[in-house]
Amino acid sequence: MSKLIFISNRLPVTIRRDPETGEFELTRSIGGLATGLGSVHEGGESLWVGWSGLHEEDITEAEDAELQKKLVKEQGCLSFHLSRQDYEDFYIGFCNEAIWPLFHYFPNRARFNRHQWEAYRQTNLRFFAEVRGHIQPGDTIWVHDYHLMLLPHLIKQSFPETAIGFFLHIPFPSYEILRLLPWREEVMEGLLGADLLGFHTFDYVRHFISSARRILGCEFSLGYLTLDDRLVRPDVFPMGIDYEKYRDAEDLPEVAAALKDARRRLSDFRTILSVDRLDYSKGIPERIRGFDLFLHQHPEYHEKVSLNLIVAPSRTEVEEYKELLREIQELVSTVNGKHGSLNWVPIHFFYRTFPFEELTALYMVAEVLLVTAIRDGMNLIAKEYLAARRDDTGVLILSETAGAVHELGESLVINPNDIEGIANAILTGLEMDPAEQKQRNAAMKQRLARYHVRFWARDFISKLTEVRQYQEVQTRRSMIDTVKEDMLSAYRKARRRLFFLNYDGTLVGYRDTPDKARPDQDLRKLIENLSFRKGNRVVIVSGRKREDLEDFFSGLPVDLAAAHGSWLKTLGEDWEKTEFFSADWKETIRPILENYTDRTPGSFIEEKVYSLAWHYRKCEPDLAALRIGELKDSLFSVTENLNVGIIDGSKVLEVKDTAVHKGRAVSKWLKEENSDFIFAAGDDPTDEDLFDVMPESAYSVKVGMNRSRARYHIKDWRALRRLLDEMATA
């Protein structure tokens, strides 16, 4: 029976050893991830795999066996333990000293240590080793967060038919930031092992697509990245909260008591609330300075408003965080000393965690919630505050660099680095009319109520299923083993066999410039073996110039069709021009291409007999994408009355005479040869004309996963070579 397997750095369970009995106690976590996946985890056959939080040195084998039994039986979880050194190097080291600062746009704080990277890689392998024995055919696996970015690829390598999802709970940075990571290729390859990649916002999706294109050369079309023979879907899934829990919290006796106490204690002053864990990404010093400026500019609010600043301890052993705590404490002391009085403390600073009851009570009392994160993946505090405000009053001041801002646009949006802007927003929030507050909050709460954390989890799983179904439709046309065996059988039985093979991208990989893609010795040997087999005839059909093809295949017994078929050469004969085609249109098109070449570094023009090709393989991808759109518009406006067409190929835009195409070129061989086995292979849009004229019995093969009129797909040019080699030696 198929099951769901969740994999995260930590389990949704806190494991504590009773100091008196020595027995382990399990307590369900109350975090957003545990809550969101809880309904899915508990609602069917599932397993949750993660680090126990314990160190190998602190538990015996017998105790471990007992703990595992308890975890599986009571929580449906499987855990393992890390040594203290692994924890230091993997979690404290690479995760929080390299990935966390880099992905939050603090590259100056990132430290890249090869030893820590190796610990990160080995720990991902350890996670895989722990889970692999539990993976069965039909299982769905959902991997979570930046600790395990190599894991999807590890699983996909061993279990290619398994549905794998990955969700990143922090921001995904722009390419310019990610490229600073020495192991960026390995990280991107690891992530692209997933079938569906989830991010909080479209910005993060956009950054991921850009990085995949630039770092690994992936193509992106119709919402999917193409990586070799796989399609991968990056998409947006903004994580929600347990909306009903906060909306109905006031009905709980414990929360009602905490609310009564909070109203009593805070009744003398209007309350601004700030809640975060200790981290440099949260912009805590900036909000203190903003509040300081507000008090300086508006003395009329002295002894009328207080900021309740809650900071949860985090990474207390790290010197950088100790320095941040000292800075916050000094700023609080300065503001209180500058503005405070005997009867009034402007900032109440709490360096501790608050239980759900007390924190929710503060949400209900605070007139303003102040969120000034420098960078935040989502920020659920903002959502919790709105959900807890049952009467729809209250003002949310929200950083424009927090992921939540994309859903909560009716809040007062601020730049966290604009201290004056923060001060102005505080004034606006305190003076906002209750009717306007309700209007803003009602719209935001409606979204939060609909897209809550359980919906988020179900939505992701549903999308993963949809992605897998789409992949299966595409791969049905791949040259799977059964089709290959049928084809090889037909090849062996045939007496006359005809091969039509494109060159670039089909027999060789693409290079920066066309002149570098010369045939290697292995390819020449392959074509020689294939051509010399009795009954075989091989035709190279390419957009290349005839001089190139004659040079590349000199001495080999093959026929050639150059320049998309405008020039033909049969073995032992001279080149012949198929028809006379006019190239006068080039004088109109060439200046346009030259203009875009000047404006696009790395691009160049290749002139062929009856076509002009604008290559942009060496260009910066985003600039090239912009220029391609502009260039197409420019070309369409001047080609509508010319007998030319525009073909968007693999990193090349080609303008050619519409009467010249590969379909017309191969008709000569199709008529002359009475073949009982025909094989055609190509990789770009110009090969679609070739596929169009193939008889139904032919084996037409598209190299790559892009849509095609070919009957079958094959992974890449290497896989095609292996297939041709099997036929050459059959």
C-alpha cells in the first residue's frame, strides 16, 4: 500500500528524557509545519522521518530501540541521532553559517567552509540511508527546507518512479546572491531531483528558475523546467496558519484569563507589539530606531504608547547573536533613558518565549503589530495577529521584504531600512480610523481563512499528484525499453534501412559557438559502423552550411542535406541546389539582427545560404529573454510581406525562406529508397518539418522533452548515440 513520507530536519515531536525515570516523553510540536502536515500525516498511511534532537553519545542501542518503537507506535515517526560533531558542522555550521545568511541576503555574514559542506553532504546521505529502506513503489515523498536540499536528487537517483516534493520555508535568493555559494551546482542539482518545488512567493520561484537556467542550463517553458529527460515544476504555495485556532482562541479559558490579565496590565497605555526570534534578518534594531524617531517627532504620544518587544532566544552560543542581543539591549536602554519617565517605560523588552495563551492575549490587546524584517521567507506572526483580532480592528505594519506582504497588501507596508518610514507608519497606525482598520483587515482575513495551513498542505500534495500525471503523459512517448526492443527487432528484420539524422543537439551537444561542435572520434566511428552495415543508408540533415557538413563527414559513406535542404549531396556525387531561392530579403533583415547584436553582449549572427541565424547561447539569460521578445516583434513587422519565416530554436532565432525546409529535402530519399525501416531524429523546431513527412511506420524521435510531432522522445544526444550504436552492432 502506497504511503506519504515526510522528511524534515526535526520531527514534529519533542523528545525529552524524564530526569527521574530516564524514560523518554513525547510531546507533539505546535509549530506551523507540524500543524499543517498533521492532518495529512494522521489521516492516512504515512511516515515522518527526521533527526530526533538527541546526540548519538547520549543514548544506548537498547534505549534507541525502545524509543523507535514508541515513536512509530504513538507518532508514526522514524528518527535517528546525530553526533555532537555532526550537529556542529552540519546544522550550526553549514546550515546556519552559510545557507541561512546567504538565502536571507546577508552575504557578508556567510562563511563557506569545505569541511562544513562535506558534513552537510554526508548528513543528507545519512537521511537518505535512514529512509531508503522504507520507500516502496507508489510512495509519495515530501522533503522540507534548506537542511535537506541534496536529498531529492539522492532519492530520485535510486527511486526514479517515486513522486518527490520539496518545500523551501525560507527565501530563495536571486542568482546574483546564489552564485556566491561555491557548491551552487550541487545544491541546484539536489533540488531538481524533486518533481514539484514549492516556495512561499512568486519572487522566490522566479529566482529559482533564473538560477536553474543560468547554473545548469535548464530550459523553462509552460511552467516546467526541463532537466535532461525530466520535467520539474516550481510553483507558489504561501504557507498559512491554523486560522481557526487563533480566531477561536478567546473561547479557551486559559486564553480568556491571559487576556483579562493583559488588559489590566496594559490599560494605561496604547500598545504596539513586536514578536520575533533573535536573528539579524528580523530587523529588530531598525524597528527600535523607528520607534525612537516616532517618539522624538511626536512628543504628544509620550506617556501614551508603549512598545512591547518580545525576542525569543536563538543560537545563544553564537557570538554574532550575542552581539545582536547586546545591541538590542543597548538600544532599548537608550530609548527608555531618552524618552522615559517615572510613570512610563517606552519599551518593555522581553527576552524569552511566550506560551500560546499569553502571546494570543497580546495579539488581542495590541493596537499595532510592528514587523520590520529585513528579509523573511513568510512571517506567520503577521497572520496570527490578524486571525486573533476577532473584531477586525488593529493595524499591521509589515515589511515589504517579508513573504507575507504578497498576501497582506492592505497592511501598512514599509521599507525596513527606512527609519523615517517606520516612524510615519507608527503614527498612521495609531491614528487610523477603526472603520478603515476593519475594511483592511476583513479583506486580509478572508484570504487567511481560505488558505489556511491545512489547505496549504493538501494543495501541495494535490499539485504533486497533478505534476506526476503530466510527467507520465509526456514520458509515455519516451523511447522506453519495450518500444526500443520492438524497434531493434524491426531493424534486424528489415532489408533496406534509411536514417535521417540532424546534427547539432542530436548527434553532438550544443557548444558556445557552432564552430566548436565538431564531431569527435566516437561519433565518426559510430556513423561509419552504421553506414557500412548492409542495407543501411544514412542522411545527415542539418541547418549547417554545406562546407561544414563536408568537412565534418569527409571520408564517411553518408548523404548530406545542408542549409535545411537547400543543398543536397548523395554519396559519390557533387552538391546540387534543390531550387533557386531568392536571398534578397537578407538586406532587410540583416540590419535588424545587427542592431540587436550590438545591444546584446554575447550574441552573434551566423549567415547561411538561405537563412540568417541570431545566436544567444553565450548571453545573460534574462537579457536574452527580453531581447528575443523585442526582436520577434521587430521581425514580424517586416516579414509579413516576405516569403520568410521565423524559427525559435535552441538558443538561436533563425530567419529563413519558408520554401526551404527539411521536409522537402528528404522527399528525394523517401521517393528513391524503397525502405522497410525508416528512422528520423532531431531536436529543434526545424526538425518538425522532417517529422511531418515521415510515413506512419517510421520511428521518429525527438531528442529532449520539448513538445514535438515525433512519435517518441529520447533523453539527450548521448542516449541517441547509444541507441544508434546498438543498431550499428545489432
